[in-house]
Amino acid sequence: MSKQFDVVVIGGGPGGYIAAIRAAQLGMNVACIDEWKNAAGGPAPGGTCTNVGCIPSKALLQSSEHFEHANKHFADHGISTGKVTMDVAKMVGRKDAVVKQNNDGILYLFKKNKVSFFHGRGSFVKAAEGGYEIKVAGAAEETLVAKQVIVATGSNARALPGVAFDEEHILSNDGALRIGAVPKKLGVIGSGVIGLEMGSVWRRLGADVTVLEGLPTFLGAVDEQIAKEAKKAFDKQGLKVELGVKIGEIKAGKKGVSVAYTNAKGEAASLDVDKLIVSIGRVPNTIGLNAEAVGLQLGDRGEIVVDGDCKTNLPGVWAVGDVVRGPMLAHKAEEEGVAVAERIAGQHGHVNFNTIPWVIYTSPEIAWVGRTEQQLKADGVKYKAGTFPFLANGRARALGDTTGMVKFLADAATDEILGVHIVGPMASELISEAVVAMEFKASAEDIARICHAHPSLSEATKEAALAVDKRTLNF
Ligand SMILES: Cc1cc2nc3c(=O)[nH]c(=O)nc-3n(C[C@H](O)[C@H](O)[C@H](O)COP(=O)(O)OP(=O)(O)OC[C@H]3O[C@@H](n4cnc5c(N)ncnc54)[C@H](O)[C@@H]3O)c2cc1C
């Protein structure tokens, strides 16, 4: 006997679970299917983000940052600790507990919002009754029918061709988040967000970390001035990044992993490490969805093809998050989930791709919204730039972290903010002011005229806005 719903969401990551909750808030009868299992085989909704992505990585970043502070910076405050040690098993256990709190939180939210949750794999069976029949293969098999289906099946880590993840020596993000002891030598292939964050965790805990990057520039998507400042800080910390390499043969044995590569000068080189994290991007996931059964169109990268409104080629079938085009970010997935639920309800859900913030949670943190200086040049836009260093910010001095700067880019004629780029302490939090400002089409002068609390890091944001007009007060 099939169960009827207004909306069935396949995938319970940030795209899927948020879409399900919003649809339920709008009065629809909603089911959400998610197959992620915790260690005991029970449901673990929240997807990559909650289980092996955003949340656990930030838990480990926090623990390792505390460790680094205790080891290197407490003494500056007059605190002596003696030898500081790290119990890696306890740190990983804490991370697992944080993940579980989030899994449980989502199950609670489903109950609160009357979303029916099904633990198992959801797959299309056929078009039926003016909608779609979806099979759930889990502990108990179920058949669901709905007129509207939202696919939010996420993404998987991309492996190097011919080099499968064994999660023991060659690690995806999953294995990188549960290394049991600090490796002496750790290799990372790919200096993107995940590579830098994971590399930072284990470097802080004492690993000798080398990051190999194929591209000739460091953090090519980041504003060049900001990326340079970040690179200086990483160099100082001892996080080695080699750019412009070409990866050759990778051999994994009992003793570790050997990576042959050609360096930027074209010379043969090799890197021997205990463990290797491969973080070269992610691929959209439609495994087991049985998209063919209903003729759901996939693109060249395996992504579900959607239009600007997240509509697929099939009436009533939508797709959101990592499984579609656009940045693979949890908050982008959430925004799309909300917008689709609202569109199904006849509202005008909207996602502004120009104001999606990006954050790299290293130390210093890197965060930005809008266009970079190199993009504005390429687009032929006339702009004014203003920067303010944390070195001249009282709160940063009190914190003992004066690395980095805030940078504003504003239209030369109208002063509208076109991009804000931050490298420094709490950049992840500071960037939201810039996102709000850009969403409201504010000018740099608007920010410069707003009262910011003193002493606070946000004063650097105000000062960078003042710098656009060459009138900083504290630098
Ligand atoms: C290490 C790491 C750190 C990250 N850090 C950040 C960060 O700090 N900030 C940020 O914004 N983003 C971060 N991301 C990216 C973020 O995790 C993704 O963008 C986000 O999870 C995408 O959400 P989603 O809902 O599209 O897919 P996912 O989170 O991947 O969720 C998809 C869900 O669908 C389930 N599923 C798939 N197929 C089926 C099926 N057929 N039936 C039932 N269930 C199915 C999966 O099991 C999974 O639970 C990080 C990623 C990684 C790997």
C-alpha cells in the first residue's frame, strides 16, 4: 500500500531537510527520505554537512586551535600550563558527539514540523497518479507517491583516477575526520577549502603537512591580495603548499603513501607520507536514485540539470544543493531548498547567487562575498578599493591576533559595494555584515556611517569602508 504525500524530498542534508521543513511550514504533507547511517546503523540525517563536512570539520578545527593556543599563545597571557598533550581519541569522540547532537536536532525538527522521516534509500519507480512513485529501501520497504519531488542527494568526494579511497592511507574528507593518531607526515592533494582546513587541523596537532596543488596560483578564486596575505600566514605556521605540481603515480603500502609528482619547475619529485588526504573536489551524487526510470536529465558531470528555479526536465521534480550546478556550499543548498518549497506553494522563492558568502575556516579565516578585484578588472568595472589591517584594530590587539585585513571594493561612480574580502580573526562572522549590506545594495559610505561597537573586530569593517573614500580614522 503506497503512502501519499504532497512533497517527497530525497536526501536529508542541508538542502533536503530544510526544504522539507519549509514545505511543511507552508502546510504541505511532506516526507523526507535519507539513507545516512550512524555507527549503530540508525538514522543520521544532515548529510555530508552534518556527518562528514561542515560540522565535524569545525569541531576538529576548534579543538586543534585550542591546542595550538595552549601550546603557543597562552604564555603571552602569562598562563603557564606545563606540557600540553592531545588525546586524539577524545577529540574525535567530542566531534562525534557534536555530530550526533546535530543529527538528533534534525530528527526533532522533523517531528516538530510533522515531516514524515523515512530511513533508507529513495529511488524513482515510475511516474504515477499525476506524480511519482518512490521506493524506500530501508529496514522496512515503503512506497511513497507524491506530485512534487525534491531531489537533494548531495555529492561525494572525487577520487584521483585509479587511486581509490581506502580511508586508511588514502583518505577522503570522511577518513580525514577520523584519523586516530596524529600522523608524523601528512600529504594533502588539493589546496581548496577542504584541503586547507583538514591540513590545518593536523598541522596544529603536530603533523608535518605538505599540500600539493595542481594550479599555479594559491586560492585562485579568492581576491589576490587576500590570498597572498593568507599564504604568508600559512607559510609562517609551517603549512607547506607546493603549487603548479602534476601528480604522477601514487603507491600506498603498509608503511604509508608515496606520491610521485612533477614540480612547478618540471622536475621529478616525490612525497612520502603516513597518510594522504585527497581533496580535489566533489562530484554530484545520483547513485541509486534510478533517475533513468522517469527520464530525469543528468549533465556531463553527473549533476541533475536544473534551470534558475531548480526545476528539472520533469514536471513536479526539483533538485537542490550539491547535486545541481553552482557552489557546493551548505547555505546555498539551504537557500535553494527554501526557495523550491516556496515555489511549490505558489510563492516567489528567490536565491541571490551574487550574495552567497564563502568561508575558509583556517587560521586566519578567509571570507568573502561578491566580486574580487581581479574579477572586476576582467569585467571592465571601474571600482574603488579600501583596506584596513587588523594590526590597527584594538580588539584584534587585545585578542592577540592581528593577522590580515578587511577589503572593500565599491563602484567608482555609485559607491555601491561590489565585494568584501576578509582575511583575519572571525572573518566567518564579520562577513555577514557585508552580505546584508550587499543584499540591501548599500554603498561603502553606508557602512562607514554606521556606528560599530568599540572595541570590536567589526570596526575594521567600518574602517575599510572609510578607506574606500581614503578617510580611515585609525590608520
Ligand atoms: C570536509 C567538508 C567540509 C565542508 N565545510 C563546509 C562549510 O564549512 N560550509 C559550507 O557551506 N559547506 C561546507 N561543505 C560543503 C557542504 O557539506 C555541502 O555543500 C552540503 O552538505 C550540501 O548539501 P546537500 O543537501 O546538497 O547534500 P548532502 O549534505 O551531501 O546531503 C545529501 C544527503 O542525501 C542522502 N542521499 C543520497 N542519495 C540518497 C537516496 N537515493 N536516498 C536517500 N538518501 C540519499 C545522503 O546520504 C545525504 O545524507 C563541506 C564539505 C566537506 C566535505
